[in-house]
Amino acid sequence: MLQNYYELDRTIKSQKKILKTTLDIDAKVEQAPYMHYRPKFFRIIKKDNRFFIQGFFPYNFEYQLYLILTKDITRQVYIQKKIYKAVIFTNIISLILIIIYAFFLSKMLIHPIKVVK
């Protein structure tokens, strides 16, 4: 896929600063660590309480080189955790309100039956 860009490695090295400042992406072309050659894939890495996502895109099959894009996603992970906690809290509160409502409603529905007896 990326083999049409013969100067990709040199171009990435020359544009590294621009990629870092504009998109906050670290790009490099190298062999992927500890793996066999396979199609594009992603992984999430945690280093020192920071989260990074790495995308591996095949570049050169002969040398098993990948274009590796790395982005810091720490802020997104923490926002996702906060949203998850808010949803869980909201569900718990809703369940409690439903149980209280059902309890009082059942008392109201049983009251006429008790009066008849």
C-alpha cells in the first residue's frame, strides 16, 4: 500500500517536527517489535500513567518494515473513564428510583384489596 512512496522514511524524518506540533503524532518507519508480518493493526500502550495508541501500517514486505504512528490519548482515556462512571452512577440512581416507585405503587394497588377483605 505505502510502497509507492519511495522516500517516505526520509520525508517523515524531515517533517517530524511538523507532525508533532500540528497533529501530535510521532511517525517512524521501522520493523515492528516482537511480531510477524501482518496487515495493519493498532495497539494501546500504557507508559508512566500515560496512554498511547500505535498504528502499524505495512510499508515494505521484503524488509518487513512498518509505518508506525503513535499518538498520546491520555486525555481521551480519562474522559472516557469519567463518562463511564457518570453512566454507571446515573443507572444506579435510576434503578433506586424505579424500586422506590414500584414499592409505593404496589402499596397503592394492594390497598383496595385489603379494604375489601
